[in-house]
Amino acid sequence: MAEKKYQLHWHQEMRNRKGKLRGGKLRQVPTDLSGVLDFQDRSMWHSRAVLVAHSTDLNKKVFGLASHPGFYVICGAMSAEVQQHLIMAALQEYTEAPSNTNHTRVHGQLTEQLLRKLRWATLGPQFDWTARVYDVHAPYRPLPAELRTLAVAISSAVAGLDMHPAGVHDWGDWEPDVALVNYYREGDTLGGHKDDAEQNLCAPIVALSLGCDAIFLLGGETRDEEPVAMRIRGGDAVVMEGSARQVYHGVPRVFSGDGCRGKSYCPYTKLTKEALFAVLPRSMVHTEDIDLRPDGDAVQAYLTLMTGKPTVPYVFANGEFVGGSEETIALLQTGTLPALLAAKETPIGTAPPGVAT
Ligand SMILES: O=C(O)CCC(=O)C(=O)O
């Protein structure tokens, strides 16, 4: 139910031409996101029983849920530089043999054309998806040191907190040795599942998100339990340990990276938004004032790294960087930008483009 509710659905308009019904434009069906928990929105903390602690190791807030002991979210756990490095590594090094990807069996090594349909890559012992077991005999790419370091730093920071009365953290001298890299495009999903094929089910799972915003569903031990839907952003880390290690979870939605990101007090942002709204319906244009986000500096650093442009606003359309206010307004004046956006006829999404692992 919840999975369906948050998935991207398309509606095809029908046109009546010369008495005949014809398939018309495809439009995204708006999704009701009012029930989605956003840890960055303080006003939700009380009503959604959010637990908040400060990790001195990470110098970050760590969020938990009273309903799910052993579940933690660290917003902005990775700096802009780390995110960009990992995105490049995920697209290049991590997909090279002896890593397996969803293309290995049929096509062998990944080519640029196959990149569009890249879905997963394995790091550490290969996973047999049919038997749902790890094959420790086949050659594999060892877990990269940077991922090991991040997983250990994040999980031990969480273990140092006392957020739940019956804190678990019984993974002993755990050494991370395996990772699955998931690649998502707008609208992609990862069905609800449990991670139960690992040898040591006490060892925590650390999920690192890169790129676009997504909705993460955290359920219970059976599929009957209504899951909690939450927004996860690029740079966030999720840790699941203890009883939260045994629950169903999935990703019903990944948003597009299009839209206009600026600052609430910036005259160029204001100008760009006005120009966009003069031509496009408001519901089609996602805008965000990044200075109002607690991690606004990190978002700007990330956008600067991605685009080479140090100042707001940043406008993306159809996954491409359009430019700042000057370039956007010029494209709007020539009619190119509305055409670019209308080509897809979808609302503009919510996060910078990229991959999520
Ligand atoms: O991509 C994510 O954030 C979730 C990953 C996950 O649940 C898995 O790979 O088992």
C-alpha cells in the first residue's frame, strides 16, 4: 500500500480528434507527501516521536525513532567532497571487474550505453540473487577502504550514543566486508525486503545516500506492519542494527534533480523564480531556498563542485545544469527552456541529480 502510494505514477491525457480518442501527453500524477517524515523539519519531531542526540564524533545530530530501536539517520553525514568522490567511484571503479553488475552476466564489462540501465554493483563477496547467498569463492573486488572507514566511523558514532533505553550495539569486533551499490534514476524503486543473507546478522547495515532525494520506507518484522515513510537526501547515512536489522525496508521513490535552488535573500534568485513562474505553472517548478536548510552550506559546496559555479541560483532541467539567473532568463526568452521542460511535462523534482548507493 505505502509503496504504491509513493511510487511515481503517470497519467496519459486522452485527446478527442475528429471523433476519435487518441493518447495525449503523459503527466506525472502528483504524490501526496504530507505523511513523509522529514528529520530536518523540527516541527515534526514531537508528533512523530523522533529521538535526537548529538554525536561529538561526527559533530552531527543523529535521529532515531521511538518506534524503531536500532534505526538511526545522520543527515549530511558526508561532506560535499566525499559525496562527489563516491559518486565518481560508484560510476567508474566500483563497476569494474571483478565487481559484478546487473550487466555482467549478459554483456560482461560495462559500456557507456549500459550505464543508463545500471542497477547494482557488488563490492566484497559476490551475492547470488537467486539463492540469496554470498559466494565467497568467486573473485571479487574487496570493499574499498573509503567505504570501510565511513561505515566504521558512522556505526561506532551511533554505538557511542544512548538513544534507546535498551541500546543494542552487540556487533563486537565487526569488520565491514561487503556492500551493494544501488543506482537509481528518477522514479526507480527498490521493493520492500529484509537483509537477511549475511553471516552475522548482529552487524549493522550502513546505507549511504548520494545524489537525489528519495523516500525510504521502514517497516516491521512482517509485511503487515504499516511502514514509516521518510525523506532521505544525498549525503545522509542510515544505520540499522539490533531489531531494526530484521525489518522490511525499501525505496518506493527517487525524485528528479530538476528545479531552481537559490537563497531567500538573493535578488538573482528572486528574479529567476519570477521569470520561471511567468512562463511555467508553479506546480511544475520545484524551488528551494538552500539557506533555510541546516545543511545549506554543504548543499552549496556540493552544487559548486558539480557545476563549477560558486553562486546561487542553480537551475537544472531534465537532469542537466542550465545555469544561473542570466542563462535561465536567456533560455526562457528564446523559448528553449519551456520547450525543454514541456518535453517531459512533469513537475520539477527536488534534488541535485546523481546516484544513490
Ligand atoms: O538504497 C538504499 O538506500 C536502500 C538499500 C537497501 O535497502 C539494500 O540494498 O538492501
